[in-house]
Amino acid sequence: MFEPEGPTVRELAVQALSSVERGYDLLAPKFDLTPFRTPQVILAPVARALHRLGPFGRGLDLCCGTGAGLGVLRQVCRERPVGVDFSAGMLTEGRAAYGDGADLVRGDALALPFGPVFDLVVSFGAFGHFLPRQRPELFAQVHSVLKPGGRFAFPLPAPARPGSRGYFAMLAFDGAMRVRNALWRPPFVMYYRGFRLGDVRRELNAAGFDVALQALPELGERSDGSPRCRLLVATRKR
């Protein structure tokens, strides 16, 4: 739910009719008052799972926004965390929140301005902004900034069951975005239904990663006993 001080309907409409970068610049001052920010109920289990895999040296929050993932990196990495995002407005909010506790860099996730210096890369809630045809390059970029043996980790919720309320909500949202992008320029890329485990695993393997899944039991189980959310951990091959 939106906080009372969050963005108005008009502000959200202006954002949705902007480019992705401009839209997030506009939304940035109120972003943390929206349901778009990854909540602590997800961040905390991810941090605990990564703590068991670590400790890590240097960590990167990919598409960091206002910095939700930086808090995770500060818990599991020995060195000062780094965040990268292409929205200057979101980075401004992140710097205000973290001060001297993190380095925030403006950059494109498809052309990362780093060498292979990271032991861990995390990302939260950003993959809907990349079209399926862009994912191989995205994963190649992540591979290029990780040291051999470094990890790329992110939470992967179970897909909504066909016929469920969540399924129809995502179907309607993606359909509305396709209509919006067919009729309006610049496009705003945000689709929920295109990030499928089988495709993602295959693309990560092709980019040079070994892929493993870990259940996040704190987030519960579905009716068939399968986890509601897993942590995908892709390890760069040495």
C-alpha cells in the first residue's frame, strides 16, 4: 500500500508517461513511501541466506535505486558497498540515506563502469525493466564485474498460479504496459511476467555461471509445499 505522504495519482500518471529514467527521477523523493521499494520482510531473509554463504569482500547493488540492497551488503560484506543506478534522482535519495556509508555511482546496467572487482552482486526488483532480449547482455555485464568465484544473488518469487488473483493482476498490468508503449513515446519498460526461471537459468549458464536455488523458508510455502520465494545464487565459473 502507498503511504499517505506517498505519490498522488497525478504524480504516478506523469511518471508512467515518462521514460524509465525520467520517471524514476520524478518518483525518487517519494519512492520509499510506495510498495515498489523492496520491503524488509524480503531483505532480511536474503541477508541471512547470504550471511551463511559469506563473508564477502566487496559488494555491488545492481540497479540500486534508493539503496534497499545496500543495507543487505553492509551486513554480509567486509568492504564499503557500492550501488549503481541510471536515475540521478534515486541516487540522490540513496546518498541522503547512506551518507558516507556507501559509494553510489550513476551508470547503465548494460554498460557497467567497473572491472572484475566484486565478490557479490545483488539486485532487488529491477529485472522487469529489461526486455528478454536484453538479459543476456545484462548477465554478461554482471559476469564481467565479478571476480572468479564471485556470486550474483537475487530473490525469485514463485510465479503466480494461473487463474489466481495475482496472475490476473500481473496479466492486466503487462497488457496495459504493452498498450501504453504501443501508443506513447518514450516507452516505459516494466513487465512482470517475462522473468521465468527456466529462461533465466539457461541465460545465466550461457553467460558463464553455475546456478543454484535456496529456499527462503521465512517467506512461507505454497499449498503444494513448494517455497513462495527462493534465492537464486549464480556463481561465476573460475
